[in-house]
Amino acid sequence: MMLWVALPVVSAHGLEEHKIVDLTHALDESTIAWPNTRPFHREQTAWGVTPAGYWYASGDVVTSEHAGTHIDAPVHFAQGQTSVDDIALDRLIGPAVVVDVRVACAQQSDYRLSVEDLHSWELRYGRIPDGAIVIMYTGWERFWPDATKYLGSATPGDATTLHFPGFSAEAAKFLVRERRVDGIGIDTASIDHGPSREFSVHQVINGAGKYGLENIAYLDRLPATGATLIALPMKIKGGSGGPVRIVAILP
């Protein structure tokens, strides 16, 4: 069955270039992956003019499902929930809600987005719309791709030593129980803050059938409200997540 999704534009050809922004880190050998998972690697298997006289280029890639700018499918932390290939397209496109907490994160590296932060956003911009993708803007992208600074640890390969901001479990519960969001996102390595051991935000979000977007790039290009986010992941059958190309259409 064909799924049609209504967008606030008639044709991509009619959009001005500055109206579309890319929010994705390119994948290369410096890409940060979650500790103890397989990092991104690309092997160039062909690159040049063939004996027949035409150009041919190809390569092989291997990577964790959770490296670089990627999506955490609901099944990532919730047994029986949706894998990445089964997330409905209309849930991957929605209004972007950007909650800027850079000042708080600069003062406290393990800062967690609170319900009060969300209420403050709503007092200024209005109620979080149905189907929103709520993004926590921490400013952490300035450390990419320095794994030591980005993951907040002198031993970034050890997941028990990390320090960076994330959502609070209370904020996650508010968003899934009192607001009809489709997903959340962040410009750090995890929607849970670095010191988390129980990954309670993942459990809440994934347990409610929602997804998370991690390692989002270039959030300085987005307004607090008014943009439409499109997050289309690699369609991995049964995948717990995967690389995702995130773009936004600006108002």
C-alpha cells in the first residue's frame, strides 16, 4: 500500500536552497560510535578508469547501527517494539521543537532537560504540537569529532566514564504521556545523559513506541519552532537503529 505524507511544500524543485538544511554528520573514519560498538569503516574497493575505458567507483562499509547521526528504533530498549524498518514514514516527518539549553549545559556537563525547561519553551512559543520531534540543543556539536571531549571522558571507549547532557526521565515521561510527540533528538551521543547506567530515557521513549535521534548536527541552523524535520533512516530489516539523514525545511 502506498503511504502519502502531506508536506508543507508542493515540490522540492520549488524550494529555495536556503530553505532546506542538512542536520547530519558525514560518516567517515573519525565518526563517533557508542563505546564498545563497531566504528564506521569504509574500504575503497574500486576507484578509477577500467580497462574498458569507463569510470567505476565502489566501496564496502561496516558500522554499528548506533554510530554517527543515527536513529534508535523503539525495539532498541523495548522488547517487542518496532524495528527501524517498520517505523511509519509519517512519524519520521514532523514539526521540529528545538529546546535551547546551551547555557545550562555549559555550566553543567551532565545537565538533564527538565519538565520546567519544556514548560518554559511552551510559555514562549505555545504548546508542543502533536507529532512533534522535540530536540534538545546542548551545543555539544562544537566538540565533534573529538571523542574525548564529545563523550566527556579521558577513556571514551569505556561507557561507564562518560559525561555529556541528556533528557531527564521526567521530561521523557511528560513528552510521551502529556504531549503527543513522535520522537525526540539531541546533539550528543545519547538521549540519556553520559553517567546514566539504567538508560531510563531510552526505556521510557522506546517503551512508548517512540524513537530517538542522536548526534544531530548543525542545530544552530534551526529556529525554535516552525521548521519541519525529516529523518529518514537506512531501512535495516529488524534493525535496532541505523544511520539517518536528517534534513529540515525552514519556515
